Amino acid sequence: MPDRRGRRALPPTRREHWRVVIGVVVVLLVCLVVGEVVDQVVKSSPGVGRRTNETWVAAVAALVDESNTLSPMLRDVRTHATDPAAFDRVTLQFALAELERGAASEATMYRTLGLAAPSSNAGSLASAVLNLRYEGIESLARGIALAISRPTGRPPLARATRSLVTAGSRLVAADTAYRKLVTSLRGGRGARSLPSSVWVLVPGVWSASSAGAWAGQLRSAANLAFAPALSIVAVALVPPPLNITGLPTTTTTTTTTTTTTLVTTTTTTTTTTTTTTLPATTTTGAPKGHARFQAATTTSSTTTTTTSPGTVGSSTPATSGPATTTTTTTLPGVTTTLQIPPAGSVSVVAATAKLEVVVIVKNTGDTTARGAVVTAVLSPSGTSHTGAARVSCRHGLLALAPGTSQYVEMPKLAVRHATGYELVVTATIPGGSPAARSLALYVSS
């Protein structure tokens, strides 16, 4: 029946439905509130907090342990950098690069872990330890580079000393922060889990006077002095080899499958070819140009499928055979096979009376190479009985700036047919170590 406003009253069944809906909503709200309260209680319970703290301490302990593995290298650098039996310029720079990489990795790892520290103070101290160590290693590398970086003129020893002092202060500060971290965790299980810091055993070696004396020693150390260094990038022969025997081989697998009506043979061959292009650029006043060495690798895959009538149900097992990987070089005026094959291989050359050796030499040192000489020595092998003589030739190099290369055509060498030889190419530079390459070859009859 209608109510006093003229609207019809809800039927009893609909009134019951709305009561049920309201009841369900109330129950859901109560469950949500209770769940949130329980979650907060669980998170704030002593057991959960203790486990969270222990997880953080275990992670920090692992990072500190890993960081401590760098300390022996740091002490070696500080103690033996000027000792020629322990370091030269290359090994010292490698050690410094390893120290920087390791310290940076640990500092980054801690930032990305995202674990909750027992307190904000503990978190700040742990971060400071790893960051200060990285900053100290950076300053150490910069100071050493300044001390040994100038080949001529007065070295910047004052700046080098300041950088070394900064390095020492950062490393000492890192150890101080670590001791504060251990103290802040004292009384809990975490303090007993953290390893000892072994980075700075004698802080006095990083004082201003000690760092200044060390900078002077670094500058005057003979093992760290600037010196040219040559490497032989490539050696090629003219005429080029017909083939090279004894090269490592790769395996090409051929699989034959059979259907009910046809025998389908699928052969998959993968060939890897490395092509090296050595273009020469003209240098004014120079008989030969400098060459830039650039390698490009191309991998191609070829699949051939042959279908022919066959017997139902027959099958051929997979077979394998050798496939050779070749490396070619394009040189100005000649295309030939790159002649620095592995030991045990022999380059077979067509019958000729004269053999030309082409060499690419690069200055891998840190100063201009002057007065360098390339020598090629061709010696008959012990099994040769043709009466061939040992022959040699030499060629002076242009001045080579650090990082640049030179293309050298050596004078031709007299050879005999049906004779095996050993070719040794050597590049020497006053004040630097010689570079040598050798290969075996055979002149056909």
C-alpha cells in the first residue's frame, strides 16, 4: 500500500535483500580493519624486527667481506708500486682499475639492496664506509696518474701529493665510520656477525709528509717511467699462401631424416668469416702511410635441403666433417691471408724466388716511438735439404705517436722451391721491449 507521501512501500522481500547487502558490507569493513591491525602488529613484533635486522647485518657483512678482499692489492700498491719486481706501468694501472671497479661495485650493490637498516644511523654509517672507500681509491688512482703522467717537464707533484693525501683521509675515515657502525650495533647479534676492517693497518703511511715522499718516488721510479712499446698487429706474405695447414677446425653436422614417402636430406652449414681491412692513409713526406686496424666479424648460415624419392622407413645417421674458419686481410695493393696463424700450422706459398713480408706495427706505449726498426729473418727448417740459406732484411719506422700504426713493406727475401722456412719478425725500439711474431711456411716446388 502507498505511504503517506503517495509512494509504494518496498515489498518485504526487497527489504530483506537490502538488509543482507548492508550486513555483508559491514562484515567486509570489519575484516579489513582487523587485517590491517594484525598486519601492523606482526610488522612491529620483536621477532619480525629481529629477523629484518639480522638480514641487513648479514648483507652488510657479505659486502664488507668482499670489500676486504681488495685490501691486499691496496697495500701492495702502496708498498711495492716502485718495485720493478712487482709492478710496471701496465700492471700498476691494471691494479688500480681493479680496485676502482671492486670498490664501485660494492658501493652500488649496497644502494640497490634496499634492505631496512636497524636504525637510520646504522644505514648512514654502512653507506659511508663503502662510499668513502670508493672515493679513496678514486683519489689514489688520480694521484698516481699525476705523479707519473708527464714524460717531459716538471711533474705536478704538488697536485699528486694532495690527491694521495685525500685518498688516505677517505680510507681512514671509512675505517672510522666502520668502527662506529660496529659500536652502534653492540649488544645485538649483528655486532658479532660483522667482520673486522683490514683496509688501513698503519694510518701514518697516508700522512702529508709520507704521501709527498711517495709521490716523488713514483715519479723517479724506473719501472714506471714513460717508455715506447710496439706490437705487431699483422704479418702477411706476398705472394699470398695457397692454403694454411694445421689450423683448428670446426664441425659441420649433416642430419638426414626420412618421411613415409620421401627421403629428405637437410644439410646445415655455419661458416664464420672474420674480415680485417687495413686501409692506408697518406702521410706527407713519408714513404708509407699509417694504417688503422679495424676488424669486422660476419657470421652466415646456409641451409640446403634436397628431396628425392626413397625407401619408406629408411634413416641415415648424422655425420660430421671438418670445416675451416679463415681470416682474410685486405692490404693496399694486395689481398692475402692474415699470417699470424696458431703454432703448429704451416702457410703453403706458391713456387717463387722472392718472398715479400708485409708488417703492421702499432705503438702501444705512452710516448712517441722514434728510431724503431722492423727485422725479418727467414731461416730454413731443419728438415730442408735444398741448400737454402738464412736470409734477413730490416726497415726503419717513421715516428709513431701513441696508438697509431704503420704499414711496412719489407725488402724482398730470396727463397728456394720445395723448402720449409721459419719466419721471425721483430720490432725493436730504443728503451722499450721488442715485439716478435713467428710463423712457419713452405715454398712449393
